Amino acid sequence: MIIQNRSPLIGHILRRCHRQAVESNAIKANLTAYFGKWPETEQKEFRQHMRIITDFISEPEEQQLHEEIEPYMSRLRYEFDHWDDAIHGFRETERKKWFPKNREILERVRQVAFDGAVMPYVHILDLAPDGVIKPHVDSTRYCGNTISGISLLSDSVMRLVRTDEQRYQQQSSGTATDPNSQGSEPDAAYRHQPEASLKNNFYADILLPRRSLYIMSHTARYKFTHEILAKEHSQFQGALVPRTRRISIICRNEP
């Protein structure tokens, strides 16, 4: 499936990305827009720890991943009123066993994104066209220092906003260990939503092309909230990025 009516600017950005080495600074500049007054050292760390590899998988590989997970995902309903207020319009699962060709793709993710082993269960997050992933930080109880995801079916825009790391860690620890807290359902501490206002703050918008791989680690993983912009706000450098149904195949390492 090819997304139609892609804006000239976005098409130009992606074509330009395809012509260059995936890890070059030029690609990073094309796919990242910075806002606010960034401390120089923190922006340098962010560039090292928030990486995008375009065309990480081919169209046939995208199809074979989709064909493996679709029979199961299609039986689930999208959640719009759910304990996890961080996401609306989604369905999700975890998968340990994969067809051999798809295991090869996940092994490539491990080799590129992780220094060592990854968690055995791969997280599959299916976002409806009108779904939204709100600003959140994944709990340190369930995830280590690296989160990496393959984007299927749609381009999208991820926003990362600087948050108060110390306050988040305190909230994360307290919520995750208190069985009587509001987050007492099985995975209710899976995602935390610390305050991260855009006012007087600095943040970055990341263009995630379809079939790309993002690698979010260390500074980007702990010090910033991340979100997928709703379709009505899905813009990059002033140009609309049409967002349809989006599936992300997410790998993590152990806490």
C-alpha cells in the first residue's frame, strides 16, 4: 500500500533521504526539527541517542510482517476507553514466536539497536487512523535504556518534549510499586505521563517514514516524553504528513 497525496515537501525529504546513507548527519537533519532553546550539550546527546534508519525494511518485508500479525490483530477491537490513558484508538499484543523470515528482521533490529540481548516478547502496537499516542515515558520497571520500533503502513510524526527526569523517576517508582494506587491493573504502570509543557521548553519533531526504524535510547528515552501526533496535527516543517493506520513493531531491552 502506497500513501497517496503525500505533500511535495515530505516527498522531497524522503526521496533525498533515500539517496543518502541512512545514518548520515544529512538524513538526521532532514528528519528532525528542533524547537526552543536547546542546551548545546543536550542537543548533541539527543542526536546520538535518537536515531532514525530509513528503509530499514523493504516493501516485501513489510508485507510479510503484516501478514503474520494481521490475522490476530484483526480479531481485536480498538480501545478508546481504556485504563491506559496514554493511548486512544489502539490495539496491542506481544509476540514471542515469529516466522523464520521475520525472526531474521528482528535479529537485524537487535544487531543495529541493542548492545546485547533484547526482551523475548516483541510489542505490537496498532494505532487506528484517528488514534493518538499521548506524551508519555515508558516505565523503567518494564523497559531498559533502549526502545526501538519499525513503522508499518504509514508515515507519522513523533514529538519528544523535555521533561523533569527526577520527578518522573519518583512518580515511576511510586506508581509501579504501589498495588493500591490508581495504576493497579496488570500493566497500568507501563507508561507514565509526566508533565512536559511546550511553553518555555525545548523539544523535537521526528519524521518517521513508513518502513523506517527508530532507536530511542539513554537521553531520548529517559529525559523526554514521546508521542505520535494525531492526524489533525500530523505536520512536519509546516507540511501535512498524512497518517493512516500505523503498526509499530517494538523491541526493548531488560530494565
